[in-house]
Amino acid sequence: MKQVITSEKKPIMLWLDDIEPEALAQAQNLANLPFLFSHVAVMPDAHLGYGMPIGGVMATTNVVIPNAVGVDIGCGMCAVKTSLRSLATAPLRETLHEIRKRVPVGFRHHQRRQDPALMPKPPQGFRLKELPVVCREYKSAQTQLGTLGGGNHFIEIQKGSDGFIWLMLHSGSRNLGFKVANHYNRLAIDLNRRQGSSIPTKWQLAFLDINSQTGRKYLAEMTFSVEFAYANRLLMMARIQEALRVTAPTVNFAEAINIAHNYAALEKHFGTDVIVHRKGATRAQNDEIGIVPGSQGTPSYIVKGKGNPESFLSCAHGAGRIMGRKQAQRQLDLKFEQKRLEDQGILHSLHRTKDLDEAAGAYKNIDKVLDNQKDLVEVLVELQPLAVIKG
């Protein structure tokens, strides 16, 4: 931990010393919530979000805040170690071509619904028809299962410090999670207004009582979205493995590491049952294996949690932005960003000015992020990018 701020009702523990003022103001809002438990934890990749900083972790008693989970519910990482020791440029290019044939990216979906057996089951105690948003979006979600999306979502082929080729992807719950998040945030705003909540609307932290009907339904639909995101990543990874087998027919694969970093969960901390909100933060229980990705063209890491209670057993979920998307497109130099990728021999997805929002220059230094959380995780494998697909 780098510093503790004690000026608010509850402490703010920060694993960085260069937080942007707007993100700090959001953390201060969290620290003054009447139902906040213990303290706010801010991870080293933190930056401005809606209501709560991305890279923030907080626990609450008896309430859940949709904006403290975010719109891409269940967004997370999946990584698989292969038996390959190397992959030359020609088969690497062919593998990328085969992946693009199998995995829709950006706004594209599958033309046909995917196998319904791959869809999650409703959480215990609920039937599908009792989940209004999931029920409404169910058929559409079947065409989104196994699709990447856009923004900072990616597929990457990497060379590990362990000597093996790895496959990695970053994706979430697609339009399903977005619809669930917005639906319940609107309900929370309306309920808080009618109940005369003391929390300022401008904080964007409307909440739901977890014992209310609406709160229970949000938790159920959020859980379904987390499981959908998990299934989405597994299906994409299976298709990526199919693509790699075209160029490397005898390749074998280890078990997938599949983790989320946008969700709320009932957990016990400091002897109390609380709702832990991780918005752009990864769970890091003692010896738990996780993934901390870098930006396009920088290393990613397989890590092992140290179970630090002060972070609510959490760590960073990635490098974290230092520039907004439009700002990056205006200020970064396309040729410079392309050259630093090409100098490393990386097959990249940085082709036009509009792609600069996902250039390495728009993100924090991943090595500094790792250095700031040495008390949260231990690095197991460093993964250098060889080829990148983005939406």
C-alpha cells in the first residue's frame, strides 16, 4: 500500500501515489457512504469511472450499487497455456486469420444462436421468467455467446517466461450485462429519489437494498451475467484453440484460467458478511491464480494472490488508463505507436488514428502497477505479446 487518506468518514487505502483528482473525488464519495464497511481500497491501475473509480474495491452492508459493478458485468480474463514452445510468423498470421473466421469481434454477433446448453442456468431460487432483463435478452444473448466485443477487449497470442506459447482474451457479458446494469441503475435512481436518499444524485451511486425484491433480482441477474461472461470466454477460447490446431495439429492445452473483474459478491471480511464490489479489480485470495493484462504491446502476467485483507483480497485488473479514448486519438502519434509495436515484432491491431485509444501510450506502465501491488500478488509468468486481435 502506498498511502492512506483519513479525511473522510472512512479511510481510503491506495496502492498508488498518482491518482487523478477526479478518481480520488469518487473514492472520497465512497468513503462517505453511510453503508460503507471498513474502508475503500483503490488498486494501482485506478482511473475515473461512472460513480466509482475503475480499479476500486469496496464493501457494503445490506446494499448493492449497480454503478459500483459497472455496465460490463462479469468482464474478465481467460488464459490458456499451450504445449508449443514457439510459433513462427507465417503460422502466427494464419492462426489470426483462422481466429477471425471463428470469433466475431466489435459489434458483430454470430448469425445463428449458439447451443443453448452453453448458456448459464438461472441462479438458485430463480426461474428464467423471474429475471426480466435476462428473459427479454435471452435469444439475442445466444448470438453474442462466443463474441469478443470492442473497446479494450482483445485476443492475444503470447510467449511466456516459462518457455511456452499462451493464449489470452479479455471480454465480458456483451449487451446482456449492459442492459442489466442500466435497467437496475435506473430503478435504483428512482427508488432513492422516492425514498428521499441523502446521497447526492451527482455521485452516481444509487443503491438497492439486497433484501428488497428489486435488490434480490439485481443480484440474480448480475450473477447470471457474470456466468454468461464466463461462458462467453470459454467458448471463444475453445474456438481459438480450434484455430491454432489448423497450424499446429498436435498442440495440447492446459486448463483455462478464467476470472472476472466486474461484479459484486457476498463475502466475509474482518468477521462480517458484506457485499464486496470489485469494479475493475481481480480477486486475489491466498494462492489464488489470476491474470493482470498489460496494454497492447506490453507484457501481461499470470499472478498468485497473497490474500491481503486490506485490499479485500483483491488486486489490479490491468494497466489502467491515463488518457480518455478521444484524448488518446487526439494526442498520440500513430506512427510512433505503430513503430514501438513493430520494433518488437508484434502483429498488432493499430491501423488507424481511431485505434489510438487502445495504444500502449493511453495506458499506465504495467511494470509500475505490478511494483505497487507486491503485497497483493506474486508474479508467476510474464507473457510477451506476439500477435493481437482487437474489436
